[in-house]
Amino acid sequence: MRPNMTNERAKLYHSINVYSFVIVEMIEYLDTHPNDKEAIGYLNHYVRQKNQAMSEYSEKYGPLNITASPEGNSDEWKWATQPMPWEGGF
């Protein structure tokens, strides 16, 4: 674990990665089973979970990607001021 990464931050980051994995797998499944309503509900649930986790992560630690950045609501470009991965950021 990186020295500046808190347990809470690590758990939230891990959850985002788990949700992302589930979403990719569900999309692949739905490519071959497009009428599976239960799978669609499952996918929608995990998309909501990931979006919520991404929003929480962005608020606490900064956005993980540019599309999760709240730059449109600010007069300051914070994306470039947070630590990059090679500087100990994610």
C-alpha cells in the first residue's frame, strides 16, 4: 500500500474496481443475452453503485478520470493539481 493512501481510500478504490469488473462482465453477457431482464437489473444496480462510489471518491480524494471531474462547476482547474499516479496518486 502506498504511504499516503488511507484504508478508507483503498477500500473505496477497490470497490470502484470491483464494480467496473462486474459491469464489463455484465455487458459481455448481455451482448449474447440482450433480453435477460434480471441481468439488465443487475447491471443497472452496479452502474449506480459505481457512479455513487466514483462521486464519493471524487469529493474526498479528487477525480479518478477527467469525466468524473467536477470542473464544470468551478472556476479552477483542479485536475492537473492533484498527485499523478507516479507521484503517489491513483
